[in-house]
Amino acid sequence: MNKQYHFWFLIIIFLFSACAESELISPTVSNGSFEEALKSHLLYVKNEVSQIIDPETGRPVSIPHLDLIYKTAGNITSSEDPETDLAIAYSLLGRAGDVDCKVPNPKTPLRFPRDHHINPDTGFEWYYLGIYLNVIDPEGVKGRIGIVLSIQKQRVIGLTTQKQYGLSDENCMMFVNLVTATVDLPEDHKIIRRNKNFQLPALGGSGGYSSKGEAFYMACGPDTISGSMNVLPLTTHVQDGE
């Protein structure tokens, strides 16, 4: 289940802050076992998808470019930018990217604050935050600033393969945080984007999230969003390092 939240409230936000909350850091997985787990998962996905029959052709469904995705996964630890390579490769899976993940029951109603947390056994989930501010600079000039943040978690290894290789939930995930700020002042118009922040805990990256019954929290590297059991008041830290 994808989680989307609009917060049009008074929000405490610190962009490019020098401090960040503690993150959940899992032990790094050995390179060989992570690559083998990725390839094993992709073969599982291929087999599951092939059981679906295309009603127009009467033939099993196949995943386009799966050979390229498989090759990329098998060489991910030798890549100069493994997080980006894996993110691009997995985007080619489309709906198959959620194979072997838990599927929420559509008849189960959401209940808050109980459901204000990430579900580690499901596929792609994210929270996004939109902020629109009317501002006045020190000289009294009025303007606007808009900020959009999207912090995401995606499983790159399914539940069956996770159990087979004895991996933690975090080592089966990729965390991503995207932030864009637009500044609209009479003599200053610009767009500011956060530098790339993709995290693979299995390769030494970090990410974290709250569990059921805990205060709301999610982290991607040094960036965090955190709040109360009922989310608000919400604090956001984006530590870009520049």
C-alpha cells in the first residue's frame, strides 16, 4: 500500500540542517551474498510472472529487459554508483517490483495513529510532504517558497529470498529521499534540489522507520522526518552537506 500524506499545517522544518536524528544501521552484507540474493529474487520474480497468461496472445507474460536487470544486479557491488544503477534497473520491473511482498488486504480499513508507520514486508511505500510559505525578507519584500519532500522505501529482495539468505528487513530495502525547493522573490527566482540521497543498507547505507506503536519516524541517510504518535507536530531534517 502506498502511503501519501499532505500536511497543510504549521510545520517545523529545518532544511540543510547540520544535525540529524539517529538512524537504523544494519550490518553490511557481504558483497557476494547480496548479489546472489538479488539474482535469486529476480529469478523468483521471473517464475511468478511467467505463470500469468496474456489473454491476447495466450502465452506466458515475460518481463522486458529482464536479462539487463539481472546482469546489473549481479554486478552491483562493483558498480561506481550501485544505488543509482539498482534504482534504474528495478524501475524497469514495473508492477513486478512488488512480487513476493506482502499485499495489504483492501478490505482492512486504515486506522490512525495505529497505521502511521512503514510496513517492512510490503513493497514500495513513501511519504511526501508539501509546504507552501508566504515569506518576507529582511528588507520587507514579500515572496513565496515551496518545498516538496518525498521519502521512500522499496524492497529489492522479496520475503522468500530474504528468509533463504537470512537477511534483515533493512538489508532487503533501498531508501530514497528527494527534496525540491522553489524560491519566488521579486529579484530571486530559483529551484534548489537536494543532492542524490539513495541508501542501500546492505552495502553500508542507512535508513530507518518507526514500527507499530512507536512515535512517527523515517530516515534516509542523514535525512529524517519525525513526529508524535499522531505525526504532528512534524520535524524534518535535510542534511545535504553543502
